[in-house]
Amino acid sequence: MSTPRTAVYPGSFDPPTVGHLDILARALHSTAFDNIVIAIVRNPNKKSLFTIDERAAMLREAFEANPALHDALNAGRLQIDAFEGLLVSYAKAQRATAIIRGLRAVSDYEYELQMAHMNRRLFPGAETLFFMARDEYSYVSSRLTKEVAFMGGDVRGLVPENVYAALMAKVRDAGV
Ligand code: ADP
């Protein structure tokens, strides 16, 4: 049996958005990889709204509503994990041959280019592969979604329904 082709999709996912799910569905559909591990970055220096466990649970619940992602999760093609420290160390431990990232706008490009070069230098065994954001999601980011939600704007449709409910609960808890 040939070695499974594993890709790591790293990110903060704080919270997961429709853009993240779209990248995942398209990456799975591309059949470029046998497995995708969603790797939630544990960064003690970055303030997050949701805990790692909350983010993992939200992803899992969001997949329930998406047949392709749900099937992939059940078939073990999709996994949810968390890591801390160097992405390449984690990718190496996972025996990953690819790192998936999404590109939304030119503003993403500069940072992503630097990261991809640095990661290849550190671990040439994994190639960074970029998926272009779907045009209608190209302005969707976790950060902007949170900002708008906390200022009372309507973010329904920018995040999966279960994430919307969880985000609204955080807004209420904050007394906004
Ligand atoms: P990070 O903090 O590592 O950028 P994010 O959770 O914000 O983590 O994003 C993870 C990955 O998903 C990044 O490659 C990002 O460019 C991509 N991404 C985020 N939002 C979208 C979107 N709307 N469409 C496509 N890709 C996206």
C-alpha cells in the first residue's frame, strides 16, 4: 500500500468561517490528498475569543451540516487537531507532504509567501499549496467577523449557523 498523502491545514479558526469550510471542501474534492488534518494553532501570546476545544467542537458541528465534510470526517479523511510551536515540526510528525493555505487578497500574499519559503527551508518534505478564496468569501476573515459581530453588525452567512449561535452567545456574555 502506498503511503497516504497527508496535508495539514493550519490556522487560528477563531472562529471557523464559511471561507475555511470552502477551502476544506475544495481541497478534499481535488483528491490531491488522502487525509487533511486541520491543525488549530495554540498560541499563548495571541488573545483568542474561543478556546481550542470550542473551536474544534464548532468545526465538528459545522461539518454535520455539510455532507462532503461530514463523510470525510467519518471516513477519517478529515481530522481536527491542535498544535503549538513550529508548524513544520508538527507537519513532520504528521508525515505531511503538503501544507494548505488560502489566499484571499494581495494583502495575504506577502506574508504567505514568506511563510511558505521559510517552511520549505525548514522542512522541504512538505510543499505549501494555496487555494484561492472563492470570490464571494474573499473578504471574510475571522477577525473582521468578530469585530462586526461585537459592534452589532449582522454576520449571519459569514460563519456556519452553529458558529453564528456561539458567536452571538459570546457577544451577549460580553454584555454588548
Ligand atoms: P491564521 O491566523 O493562520 O491566518 P486563519 O484561521 O485566519 O489563521 O486562516 C487559516 C487559513 O485559512 C489561512 O491560510 C487563511 O488565508 C485561510 N482563510 C481564511 N479565511 C478564508 C477565506 N474567507 N477564504 C479562503 N481562505 C481563507
